[in-house]
Amino acid sequence: MSHQTLDRAPAPAARTRSGLVLAIILTCQLMLILDATVMNVALPRIQNDLGFTPTGLSWVMTAYSLVFGGLLLLGGRAGDLFGRRRMFVAGTALFTLASLAGGLANSAGLLIAARVLQGVGAAMAGPSTLALVTTTFTEAKARVRALSLFSAMSSGGFAIGLIVGGLLTEWISWRAALFINVPFGLAIVLLAPRFVPEPERRRAHLDLPGAITGTLGVGSLVFAFTHAASDGWVNPVTLGSLAAGLVLLAGFVAIEARTAMPLVPLRLFADRNRSAAYVSFFFGPMAMMSMFFFLTQFMQDIRHFAALATGFAFLPMAVLIFTMSRLVPRLLPRYGPKPLAVTGSLLMVSGVGWLAMLTTDSAYFPALFGPLLLMGLGGGLAFAPLNVIVMATVPTEDAGAAGGVLQTMQQVGSTLGLGVLVTVFGSVTRSAGTTGAQLTVDGMTAAFATAAVFAAGTFLVALTFRRATASARP
């Protein structure tokens, strides 16, 4: 009887409630993604305050994205086992406490530890955000709109993080970029149990062997690339970490193939468009992270932008990503994913390739403004359809795993991409044996050229999309 009463509730009330649920979920997703880049603008001040080395500084970013990406699959399965809303709330609570601890950190080690705990909390909450959107919005058009907004938060959150980080660093302190999570996290923890519905729980188990081998495998690879940036590829630690990472990932694949309830169900890759979307969400962040990590340092260290100006320099990119996310629900049913993804990836290749031509004298107009426009437009077109493609037709029992795999691809792609690019930057600047602004820019342009290769990978994957997809027809 209660179910009938709920079904017959007035439509405006239902829309108001679903709107509040979506606002809670999207706020959490924005907070988790924002923290992947919010510290970028503050890196020079963090280095001065806490004594990081130039290559060690990348761990302020990598510690978060590595743990976030490495544990996402386990977080998705835990949501199926313990309840998605429960994991959503618990993860947000841990993330909020870790943010508070990071803001209070007085040493490099404590800040990295807090970033690791943030990653654990994000991995607990992250897969449930996408799964809760899918299970809450069951009507096709509403689901496509909700998933497009979710995608905007996932893609635009990187750029918003730079803007917010610039504002807080300039006006208050780099610590405020962590403290800002506390009030929003508390609001989510208090509101979610009251308003967000708990989906039906599914039978599942955690697959700890798969989680351990997968997480340690990715971590070893990232450590190998980061260590190579400072010590070179012939260093025994670098080679040992690289070999260990490859062996662990091979073990992960073997475990997943034999486990009855794997972290990554192979049936998720049976659909060609869904498989291509996953791969695109791996290559795309590999290219995008080069902009956020190196371009913020170029603006501040080479062109002497203030932190606030650096953050707002990324505003055109953020605006375009959000604009495209509003257009994609109209474009996707009409054209399908292939034209959007091909066009978007070509624009991304052009944008990152343009950055590879930077010099010490490059001004914001057009040398930075142009690439930011291309990346915003291209990123919006290329990535906004991907959440819809992956989640619109996935069975309810696989929603947690599908969301976990999607966000894992994004986080692991950005983490490995940054590891590779830091290695390229380190090898160029180290081999020259000198210092100075020109040498730093040479390292950055080499990293941008490498990122253009990653972006080209998204173009090649986009060519494999089918012309039309049922999941794109609301």
C-alpha cells in the first residue's frame, strides 16, 4: 500500500525530492573530483611551507588519485554488499575527516597521509554516487539528463578545482582548499540518510585478492614512473617496481577471470560502445592531467601569475565543459556517440599539441587561452556522453561495479598519466644538467607533447564507436 501511495504522489513533489537527491549526489561527486586538482594552484606554496622536493611534490596529487582509483572497484563491490547509501555516507564522512586533518598538517608526511585517507573515503563513496543516480532515476530521459550533469561534474570538476584552489589560496591559505570540504561533507552526511533512497541490496562478496593485486599493481607502476623522474630508468628500485607492477596486474587479471563474483565483471565489456567508453575514460584523463599539473606551474613559476589569476585562467575551459554537458542530452540521441567523441578528441589533440609550443614569453592570449578553449570544448564533447553510454543500459545488479570501473579508469588514467608526464619532465630537465626558466619550459613542452599522444589515443578509440546506440535513445 505504501508503494502505491508513493507511486501516486504529486509530480511536483516527486520532482522536488528527486532534484534534492540529485543535488546531494552531485555535490559529493564534485567534491571528490575537485580534490584531484584543487591543490594544483597551491603547490608552490605547499612546497615552500612543508619542504617538498620538486619531484616529490607530485605525490600531493598522486597520493589521492592513486588510492582513490586503486580502491574504487572494491568500493563498488562493498556498496553492493553493505548498501550503496551506507557506503556513500561512510565514505563522505571519512573524506571529510581526512580533509580536516590535511588542512591541519604541519609536515609533508602528514599531508600525504591525509591525502591517502581522502582517497580511501573517496573510493568508498565514489562508486555509489554513480550507482545511486542510476537507481534513483529510472525514467529514460530523466536518467540521461542526470547522467549528463554527473558527467559535467566529473569532467568540469577538475577545472573548477583550479578556480576554487586559486581563490582560497590567494584569499586565505592553501589549507583552506582542504577545509572547504568540511561543511559540504557534513551537509551530505546529515542529508543523505534522510533523502537519498537505499537501493535493494545484492548478494556479493568483496574479492579481496583482486582488490589487493589490482591496487598494489597500479601503485607499483605509478611509483616506478615517479621514481624514474628523479633517479632514472636503470635504477634498481625503478626496475623492481615496474616489474612488480606488471606481475601484480597480470595476477589481477587471472584472479578476475576465475572469481565467481569479480570486482570487474567481464560482461560489462560485452557491449562494444561501453568498452570503448571505458578505454576513452582512461586515455582522456591521461592527457588532461598534463594541463592541470604543468600549466598551473607554468603560469605561476614562469609567467608569475598570482594564485587567483591562475585559477580564473581555467574559467573558459570550465564554462565550455558545463555548456557542452547541457547540449549532449540533445545531441546524443540524434547523432550517437561516434561523431561527438571523434570531434571532441580531435579538439583535445589540437589543444594539447598547441601547448607543446609554449615558450618562456608565451602570453595568456592566445597561447594559453586558445588551448583552454579547445580542451573545454573537446573534453565536453568527448566525455559527457560516456557516463550515459556506460550506465544507461547496465543491469541494476551491475550498477555499482559499472560505476566503479568507469571511475577507476578515470582515476587510474590520470594517476598513470601524471606519473609518465612527470617522468618525461624529469628526464628532459635532468639530462640538460642546467637550471633556469627555459629548461623548465622545455620539460613542460615535452610533457605536453606526450599528453598529445594520449589524446590521440582517445581519437583512435572514438573511431570504434557504433554510429548509434540504444543507450543514447531516451
